[in-house]
Amino acid sequence: MTDKNDSIINTKLQDAVLYEAPLPENSSGSAGLITPPADAAQEERDVFYMRLAMAQARLAASMSEIPVGAVIVDPSGAVIAQGCNRTLTNHDPSAHAEMLALRQAGILQARYRLTDLTLYVTLEPCIMCVGALIHARVKRVVFGAYDPKTGACGSMFALMGDKRHNHRIEVKGGVLYPECAAMLQRFFKERRKLLKAKKLSPSALSAVKQGHPVKGARRSEDA
Ligand SMILES: [Zn+2]
């Protein structure tokens, strides 16, 4: 990617007020140009980008959001967009990491069909995100932890592979699975401890789990 493209990306990023976190920088300090070694095998590249998605997930955790992060990579290997779960922060049920990254990629590239891009996300996408990824005609999706409760790439729903869709997305799951899953488990363990410390009654705890606000406790929502 040229310097001109780099400056276009940075200018558009400044305009994209939806997203606060800057794109990762490479060793020369150029945002959006971070890439794995040129001779890295696909498997190594997937791990490389999943670690960037995990950095986004940590950002979500720092905002008391369920830690899920995503990055989008173009055919040259440059990270062009990223997102972390912000449903509580944005008061937006659609503000999943994948959705925010897709929106950012669309704005940057001034198109909504993202046919040549790969999305990396730390948790198996839900039905909403799979729907958006199919609409966007994304080429490839790589995810970390499997989600037996809401995953739509085969764990709970097999939406991604449904033959009735007119677009096929190449899917790879389980990249850095132990690390991605451990991050989520740590988050929920900490939250349970917090709720216990607040001495919530079982009914209040149940209300929190269902996403209803309870005095003295942060609201809980699904990632
Ligand atoms: Zn989702």
C-alpha cells in the first residue's frame, strides 16, 4: 500500500467517529500497514491477526464490555478495520465487534460488498453478524472461541454453511481457541465475583443475567 493510500485511510479514520481505537501500528509507525512476515504460512498469518483481534477484545474488557474483538484484513495483508464489542457503551444491540469492523471497512473503502476481505474475530459470530457478513460478501471468516450458546457457524446454528445462501464464506474456527476462550472465562468469573461482592439476591442476579438493570450492578448483555 502506498503512502497516499495510507493517508487516505488515516483521514477517513478521523472522520469515522464511531471508532475510538487507532489502527495498530507497524514498526515504522504507519497505521493500517501492520502485516505478518511475507513468508509466513497461512496458519501463522491467522494466528498473527487473531492476536490483533484479541487486543481489541482486551479493549472491550477495559470498558466492562464482554471481551470480543475483530479485525479486517485486505488482500495485501493490511489491517484496514477493527472493532470491539460496545453494546453497553453505545447502547446499541448491534454493536458487536464484527459489525463495527464491517462498518469501518465499508466507510474506508466506500463500498458495502467486501468481497476480498477476511474478518478475524475472537468469538464465533452470532446470527446477526453472520447475516451481515453474508450481505457484505466477505471472502473469509476466522474465529477463535466456539460459542455453544449463540454461535452461528455450526456450534448452535449452521447459518454460515446454509446452502440456501447465494454466497459462500470460507470459515475457519478455533484459532487460538484456548486463549480466546480463557479471556471470556476470566471476564465472566470476575463479573460473577463482582456480583457476589454486591450481595445480590438470586432474583436480582437472574435479572442481571437477563439484561435487566439492577440497582448497584452493571447491566449484563450477551456479546
Ligand atoms: Zn454478533
